[in-house]
Amino acid sequence: MSDLMETVLIERTRALIPDENVERKRMFGGTCFMVNGNMLVCVSRRGLMARVGKDQEAEALARPHASQCRPTGRPMAGFIRVEPEGIDSDELLKSWVEMARAYVCALPANAARPKKTKAGRAAR
């Protein structure tokens, strides 16, 4: 996926998420959308990573172009990787965002962590 296609996917994804309590953050080599401090989805050149939770994982994995997210080689429970072909239409992308929102919006708000200094200590 090119830089332009990634930018367009970021814009398409952002348009599907209501403004309340949403934050954009660079993580996992892409642009993550956070709701109340919890990761909802992450857009990157590799496609989409959606946080659907353990209860929806089997349903999500049954969908085309979906696989378990394994950024370090070990599976991340409740996180699904979706190939670009699985989100090429607005309808497909919306279905992934809605599945992630059903899980993430039910989570308690996650407080922001203090930024770390270069020495690895929390800033005061």
C-alpha cells in the first residue's frame, strides 16, 4: 500500500468514528485511533488492526482477509489483522470499525500514562 493509499485509509477510518473522546496516536507502525484511551483500530500500510476482544475473535477470524494479529510472532488475543482487500469498500471498513467499537466502547476509560524521559523515568 502506498503512502497516499494509507493517508486515504486513515481519512476513511476517521470519518467512521464519532468525535467524542477520540484521539489519533502513532503506534505499531501506523496511525491508531483511541477511544477513551483504549486502542480501537490501527491503520498502516499493511491494512487494519482491529481490537475486537476475545469474545468476538472467532467471528472476526471467520471473515475474509482476516488473521490473528502477531506483531512479535506471538498472538495478541482480541486483535485482528485485516488485509487491505478486506477493507477496500466503505461498507467493509465500517463493519470492522463497528465491531471494534462494540468492544472498546464498553471498556473503562484508560488514563493517560506519564511520558517517559530519555533516561526511562516518568516525567513529572
